[in-house]
Amino acid sequence: MSHQAAPAEADARMASLSSGKNQRRSRIPQIPLHLMILPGLLLVLIYNYGPMLGLVIAFQKFVPARGIWDSAWVGLENFRYVMALPDTMQILRNTIVIAFMKMIAQLVVPIIVALLLNEVRKQWFKRSMQTMIYLPHFLSWIILGGILVDILSPSEGILNAGLSWLGIEPIYFLGDNHWFRFVLVASDTWKEFGFNTIVYLAALTGINPTLYEAAIVDGAGRWKQTLHVTLPGMASIIILLSVLSLGNVLNAGFDQVFNLYSPQVYETGDIIDTFVYRIGLEDAQYGVATAVGLFKSIVSLTFISVSYYLAYRLANYRIF
Amino acid sequence: MLKPKKNVAAASLLCLSLVVSACSNNGDGNQANPSNDKAANSQTTGDEANTSAGNATSEADPQFGKYEPGIELTTVRVIDELKFASGETIDSNQWTRTLEERLGIKVKNNWVVKKDQGQEKMNVTLASGDLPDIFGVNATQLKQLAEAGEIYDLTELYEKYASPLVKEFAEATTNGLAASTFDGKLMAFPAGNATIDNAPILWIRKDWLTKLSLPEPKTMDDVIRIADAFTNQDPDGNGKKDSYGLALNKTLFWTNGGGSFGILEGFMNGYHAYPQSWIKDPGGNLVYGSIQPEMKTALAKLQEMYKNGLIDKEFGVKDEVKEAELASAGRLGMGYGQMWNTLFPLTDSRKNDPAADWQAYPIVSVDSTSASPQTPASSISNYYVVRKDAEHPEALFKMLNLFGELQFDPKTPKEVWQQHSKVDGIEVWQYFPFAVGRPDKNLTIHHNVVAALENKDASALNPEELDAYNNSLAMQEGTGDATNWSYDKVFGKAGSFSVIDKYVTEKLIKSSEYYAAPTATMTDKNATLLKMELETFTKIIMGASVDEFDKFVSDWKKLGGDQITDEVNSWNATK
Amino acid sequence: MVERLTWSRKAFIAFNYTFLTIVSLMCIIPLVHVLAISFSSSEAAAAGYVKLWPVDWTLSSYEYVAGQAAFLKSMLVTVQRVALGVTINMLITVLIAYPLSKETSVFRPRTFYAWIFVITILFNGGLIPTYMIVKYTGIMDTIWALVLPTAVPVFNVILMLNFFRNLPKELEEAAFIDGAGQWTTLWRVYIPLSMPSLATVTLFAIVGHWNAWFDGLIFMNTPDHYPLQSYLQTIIIRQDFSAMASADLDSLTQISDRTAKAAQIFLGALPILIVYPFLQRFFVSGIVLGSVKE
């Protein structure tokens, strides 16, 4: 972040939200604060932590007809089973590469679009843009999958028609291992970037207008204002969303991959979730699926904790 | 649990008393006579006075006797998109009324879910432990329930309570009873089809054959020649080379889940290869069809066809629906599939182009040995099971008997049949929770319709057959629309069932031999093995070296395939 | 505000409008395609003729959908669900976000609480245990089964607490000095100052409830109780032919009807198209803080 470059006001804001040692208010009663949290806490304990007891399935040869109490315990067998599959390394690699590329794209694209939208002065234009970019979010991958097969077709697709107009050989986007991951990342970004854009736009509304006025007085142009006022103003939300997205390091997007992949791109496109799904087709294997889920959760938790801790130690900033 | 049996003595006495009609009606134990339905209706008032009788009457006539007083039992329902006449619901309709009137059974649906999520909902229900009294499950769930000891041993009940007609149904399913038997005990009632309905069919646009003066296919070479002509000789006459000779979708095989059109079983069978099927080798051992050398020949042929542009270059990313767009747009002339393909997906081809004349042909062979169409080991849509502590386990058979009688007994009056089958286009029969059927019903429809068309006499047809007859008649008289056409191409004189009929009379069909639930190693390894298989086959078709096949075979064996083969054979030895 | 427009600024504005227009066009293509299919004849749709403009224009799919009792019924369930669910979501979001937005020095256990909530994003017990909890708490097959298990939208809570933290602390201090308690401060100071961010999380809560389908299928015991998206799911998912009973032949003829499905998808997304622009009223930049300053 362009932290040092920020004008004094923005700096002060960052400081005030990162540390509050100078603003003790311990005389304020705390009971109401606990009370406010209580209903949500209870609901979470019942409906989120309650089912977590069921994670014991990960250590069972779980058979639905026997239930959780009577299924056989197998220790770490389910984890061992997954690790011993001949494809595990390939699948893990695909998952991480795809998920990581998606994380980057989902971080960068929405920021750019939000900044560009912020430059738009015509309210009707801005509003309709905002609505339109959010629309793909409402269509399922089953629908979008069918549309993408058409658009990306090497023989008849509009994209390849455009490429051949530029003198480029047609590309078999969905059937070529060199391209498949990019198609996944690009189409995922296309479907979901509107969501994060909205969050950033909301963050932009919170920036104190006096900061801009001050910057203009200092002779800053639009670009400098963006760099020194707008971006620092979004900083805390950007950090938050990036850290939370680390929770998805092993989620490459089941619905999307499932609807777009095919045997010819298993090599680069088969991910943990699609493989677990296919294992389950043979025989609903809840034990294995739960073990995989648990593994993913632990990895995510590790990533998030480490970044939380680092932010706290290095910048004295609590991400959430 | 065995309460009904205690009442046997009392039952025989009571048979003489108030409810004489119900008992005597079913004296022959086979089926009710035509007056039965009316009798049941008029009898209701009498029954109400008789509530103290226990379930004696039900015992007096094990197959059709009514429960007095009535009983209530629970089930769960996995349904299709159902339509209801106004006032009718899944909980109250023609069938629920008939069940109460005839058998004194009130069925309560613990839940109702649409088909796609049925397995999920069933699994959470099984896991949470609140099983209904009687319900339908799939093969895997049946195995789990049987092993967990959660379900009732139906062996004796089946003997005593199932009507001869219903027994006939169960016996006529392919391997149905065997697959329901565990340690010699019958743990479920199998409802489903003979697998002949799933035999591969070769669909070709006859109008294109005629146009290009091509003969009907007799050998695989003919098939390839036709595919070539459909691709290169502009069968649609638009001056563009935009048509394909052979349909293919990315799942490759029907057994692989999903596609019913543009699949390869029939093609492979032409080379005496049986993908994903367990077949007997000359030594009598069971072997996996996908790894036999004949597969390699067939794959090499497909590769050649793909290279020559006879197959859609992009088949690898298209599912059935997407591939069928080509057919609907008049750009595809041939494909292997299932007997119902004119109903789906080819009906749209006809709607777009009334000249499109998809015709079913028998699959053909590469040499002088006739091709054997492969079918799955069994085709059971539902295994009906009873919870082990259900109060009235025998009620399952009474309900099955009733359905069998009202829907399949020739003595059932037509209006009663109709009332319980299809009214104003609404499929009333689907309301019944435990449907059974004559496993070769569709073939019978074909036979009867053809006979009626020849004799110009439809009087012997049941209403369902009459529907099929009218569709074919409309086509004969030249007034048929696309819908009439699509049914005629299934049940009519030259319909897909004439092909299946040929398969059956010439005894060509080759069922997969393994019908039990997945073995332990299948559960563990099949996902990996299937992935390898699909990946290899797809790549070979698209141009990879055919010798990849040999590597696939040795990998398949190494990565668990040999173990699976052992398990399948030891199962075969003990079954 | 009058800006002096340099040449490069003009070029940027031109580029910006063009670029955003292209981006947004790319985003509406799929929905336009769905819309075009819904107005086309089913055989044209099945042949893949329909791209972005209807072929063989017809309203029949909308007539069909209007005649489907199930569609309207499930729409009603969804409206109930969204009304109840979003109300609960928002109450809980605000109530949790406020205490958690305090600094650790002010509210010591905040970090502990925050982690309790965050962990629920990362870990979940899976289908079967969740089903059993829903069953044990006696809300199976009621609207509560769709609302209570998702009552705490943790992502929104965290978003909201970050927005709250960005509010100037002086306002809060002023409120305390005036003798306001925590409840009053939240209600009188935080909420009015947070309209844009509240609008954002409200939108997410609406969309979350609107789009959720799986819980409906699993927790409801009859299709009559399905919310809209669960119902749509049952008609859009491909038919599984592996378990085809021959008796189902008639239902085959209905599968290929993509136009009715398209109409239902479009109608399903329509309410959001209406609600979103309405929520955008609250997105006016800087207005709140500016007015407070005076």
C-alpha cells in the first residue's frame, strides 16, 4: 500500500483505526456489548458449531444406514486413502494453481473497475454499470457453461472468429490443456467480479470528502488523488478481502469446473472437489468427502491465522 | 411385529361374517374380478361398522384382503414433475382413496422430493435414523441397509403375500431378485425393467440415405461409408460442408452417466467390444470389457473417423444436449443411442425439419458374427424395502398386488384402469408410491400396436396401448405431427422396438454379468480407473497413439483393476 | 463542481466510458441470451439457433410459467424467506459488528468473539450433521429451517465491522459525553452514518437468501414448501438417464423445453434487477460525512 505517500489526514485515519491506545474509554459499560453479541453467538453455537461435531465422520467409514453412532472408526484411513490415490498430486496442483490465479484476478479486477467507476460523473451511467456487472452472478454455471461452449467454440465461436480476423489460428479453449485454466479464471472473474466491486464502491463512499478537497488545494491531479486518497481509503477493505480470500486456497470452484471440464482437460482441470464428487458417484463416501473438507478447512485456517498474526505484529492492525 | 399372524384363526371365522364380499371376490387369490372395484366402493359403509374386527380380514386373504380397522403407514417419495387435477395433491388423490377403500391403508408421506435430489435426501434420512415404514432405495443403499440389519427379511412375506402377477413382474426383471437377495434372504422387492429397453439402437436419417442413394447398413463398413457420405456429400443440400456423420458426446458411454444419444456402446459392440460391461471370457471367467483387445480396434476406427471429420471436432466438450443441437439444426445424420431417442432429443430435429426421418436400425457387425447389443446387468428403478420393526411389513405386497391388478390385469375394467393411469393427460399412476410394472411392458405395447394396425382393430388394446396406436395411426394416415412421429418411431411397426424385438427373438443381447452393489475395491478405485479410461479413450479418438490403449490396460490392472476382477469372480463363484 | 478538463483527462474519460460500456455489455450477454431463448420457439432453441435475439417470437413460455402453480407458490415462499431472513440477518449483523468494531482496549474479548465467528466460515460440519441439528431443533419443514441456520452472515458481519471502524471516532465520543449508552450510540450515530455500507450488506443478504436453493431441497419435506431457487433447480438440472424407467417415457418429451426454463430463470432474476437500483439510492458518495461536518 502507498502508506507513506498518503497525506497527513489519511495517515491519521489509518493510525486511528489500527491502534487505539490513546483513546481509552474503559469506563463505558461492557455488558451491553456482550448482550448485543449474545443472540448471534447462540445461533452460531447451535447451527454452526453443533454440526461441526459431525466432523468425526472424517475418521469413520461412514455408512448412512448406520448413522454417526454405529459407523466403524477408521482413524486416519480416509486421509491416507486420498493421499494414496495416484492422481492426488496432479489434482492438488490443479486446485492450488486455479484457486490462486482466481484469487489474484478477483482482487485486482474489482479494484480497477471500482476506481474507474469512481471516475464516472454521470450517475445514471454509474448506476446502470453497477447493476449490469452484477448480473452474471445470478446465472448458474449450468447455464453459463452452455453459453461458454458456444462462445469459445474453435469452429463457430465468436471469440475465435475475432481471433481469426486478427490472423490468429483458432484456439480450442475448453479442450486444450494450455488454455483451460485461463478459461476458468477468466470466466470466474467475469461472473463474480461485480460482487467485490460493490464492496469497494461502498468503501469509497466512506472516504471523507475533505481529504479530496485538501488534496486539490495541494495541487494533486486526479491520478495523484486516486493514489493518495482513494486507494488508502480502500486499504482496510482491500486487506480484509484479500485475507478472507485466502480461505479459498483449496477451493477452485466445483460448480464451474464440473460444468466446463471434460476428460481431455482432466490433466489441468480436475480439482479436489470434482474428484471427490466422482468418488461419491460410485458409492456415497461421506467419510472421504468430510476428511477432504476438514483438510481444506485446516489449510485455510492456517493461512488466515498467519496473515492475521502478521498484520497484527508488523502493522499493529487487526484485520477483523 | 408379527401381529397380523396372530389373527389368522380369527380371520377365517370372520370371513364368514360381514365382509363376505371382499373375501370371496379374491377367492382364487390371483386377481380381483371386474366387479371388485365397485364392490370395494359400496363396501366402505359396511366396514365402518366393523372396526373391532382387527386385521383379520387382511389375513384371510393375504393378497388382497382389507385391513379392518384401517392402518396407517409412512413412506417417502422421490417424484418426477407431477401434475395434479384441481383439488388433488400428492397426499390426497385417486390412488390414496383407492388404497383406503380397497386395502384400508393410509399412506403418509414423510417427505416428497423431486428426482434429482432424491439420493441426497434419502441419505440424510438414512443417516438421521428416522426410516419410514416402507420405501424405495437404490442398490448401494439397499446393501448398506441390509448389512446394517435395518430392514425386514421379506422372504416369507413374499411367498405368502405377493400375488402371482407381482411375482411374475419381479421374476421378469433382469437379475432383480438376485440383486435383492443377501445371504439367501430376500431383503427387497425389485421394481424395474427388463434391460432389453436399454439395448443400443442405431439411429439414422433415412431421408438422407434415400437422398444420397445409400443402402441400409449391413456391416460396420457400411456405417462408416454412410458417415462419410453424410459428412462429405452435402446431405442437407445447402452447398456447405457443415454436417457430421456420427454423433458423439463427451461422456462416451451411456453407463458413464448422462448421455443417451451420441454414445458408443452400439459402435463398440459392432467390433465385439463391450465397454464398461462385465463379460464372460472363453474360460468362463468374468472380465472387464473396456480392456479387451477388441476395444483397441474400435478406438482406432473412431480415431480415423474423427481425423476425417466424420465426428464433431468438439465432441469432447459437449454433453448430450449440446451435441443434440447439431441434430436439431439438421447437421447430423447418424448416432448410436437408446430406444427413446426420437422422444428425446431427436423430436426437435423433426419439428425444425418435417422431412427429418430418424429411423432405428439394429446395430451391425464388422464381420460375419452378428453383433451382440450390450445391456446393463440390471435396470431396477427402485428396491422397495420395509423397516425392520414396521408394524405391517406385508402391506407392501398388498399395495403392489393392488397396483398390479388395477394396471396390468386384463380383467380390470377399462374405465377403472384409465381412472388410475392417465386422466386428461395427467399421469395419475405416478401418484402411487410403490409402482410396479411388467418389465417388458414396452415391447408388449409394440407387439399389440403392430397387430392392431394390421387388423385395423384397436378394441383389444388397453388405453396406454391405444395412445401409441393412435400416434402410429396418425402417421399412417399422413396427419401426424412431430409428437405422433416420435412415438411412432418407438412403438410403431418400424419403431425402435421392432429392433429390440429382433434382438430378443435372435437372442443377441449380452447383459453385463455383474449385478451386485459395487465391491470394496470398486468403491475405492473405480473413480480413478474410470477417469483413466475416459481420458485415454477420448485422447485416442482425438488422435493420440492407439498404443496408449496398451498402457491403459496395464495401468488399469495395476491400479486396482486386477483386484476388482478377482472380487467379481469370487462373487460369481458364490452367487 | 467545475473541473478543468485537460486533453489527457478528456482522453481518459472517453476511454473510461468506452471500456466500462464494453465490460458491462459482456456482463449482460448471458442474461440477454436467456431472455432471447425465453421468447423463442422451443425447437429453435433446441437447435442452438437463438443467440441474442429471439427466433420465432412467442410468449408461450411465459404463458406456461404463469400457469404453473408451483412457480408462483415457490415465489411466495421466497418472498417470505427473504423478508424474514434479511430482517434477521441485518439485525444480527449490526448487533455483532458494533461491539466487534471496538478496539481491543475498549472491549477486551472482541478478538476472541471475532475468531469464533470467522471459524464458522472455514469449518462446516457437512450435510448430514447439519440436517440432524435442524431436525433436533424442531424446525424441519418450516420457514425457520431456511432462516435460522443462516441467521449469522459472518462475511457481512466482518465487512460491517470494518465499515464501522472507519467512522470517525470523535462522533462516538461526542455521543458518550452527551450521556448516550451503547445502544443509543449504535442506533443514533453508527446506523445513520453507515447507510451505503448497510445498503451493501442488505443487498448481499437479499441475494444470499434469494439464490439459496440447497437448504430448501434438504430441509423442506414437500415441493410445495420449496423456495423459488430450489424449485428452479429441480427443473434446470439435467435429467439422469441412468435410472430411467421405461414408464417415464412421456416425461422425456418435456425435457427439451429450454424456453420455459429460460423464462423461469429470467423471472427468477428479475426481482433483484428491480431491488438493486432502489438500494443504490444509498450509495451516494461522501454525503453523510459531509453533512455531519457542518
